[in-house]
Amino acid sequence: MRLSEFRIAVAEEFSEAYGRVLTRDLVLDAVGGLTADQALAAGVPARSVWIALCDASDVPAERRYGVGLREARD
């Protein structure tokens, strides 16, 4: 998953405004206790951050690639 795909998936799943809040404020244990923005800046792969965000937000498996998006690249 590319960073641009991550951003689209976040906006599609959570809305653009709420997605920005989540990526800035929600601490994700699965990526070392960082927020999504911090994890991405630290070099954690976008796909790992997306999965961690989905897990923390109880996003169903069928929507893990974002609404209307094809399956993400690894």
C-alpha cells in the first residue's frame, strides 16, 4: 500500500476530517504506541499502519481496503 492509497482509504472509511483527527490523535499499540502520522513519519509501512488503524477502530475485514478501492498493494 502506498501512502497515497493509505490517505484515500482513511478518507473513504472515516471521512476526510475525522480521518485527519484519527491519524493525528489515536495512539496505535500495534505500531509501537505511535499515532498513524507518527508511525508513517518513522518509516512504518503504510499497510501496517492501515491495518493497525482498522484494528483499533473495529473496521470490518470487508472494508479494510477503503470504500470502493481495489485490494491494496503490499
